[in-house]
Amino acid sequence: MAPQAAGVIHTDFEKGFIKAEVVSYDHFIKYSGNHGARQEGALRLEGKDYIVQDGDVILFKFNV
């Protein structure tokens, strides 16, 4: 799940997890990053129950 994936990077990410901004790698490349993916509607917000998929590019939002 997303909080546990965040915790692999740093334990504070898991403890303070708020949400994850997720885009597929293919869309990330096609739209030149998160900004372009957001403009094209390819970026989505996911919560604590999201199961991370192979190829996801994720920006974790957290607060500690």
C-alpha cells in the first residue's frame, strides 16, 4: 500500500502520509513530468489504500 511504499524511502513518509500523486511512467515521459501529466489529466491522487503498481511515478505528500 502507498504508506508502506513511502516508508521504504523514509519512515517519516509512512508516519505522516497524507496522499500520493501518481502517474504512470509512460505518461510521465509522454507529458514531460508531473506538471504536464497534471495538465493532461493523467496524474491522479491516491489515498492510504492505494496499492502501488510497477511503473508508477509517485510524489508522496506527508506531514510530520
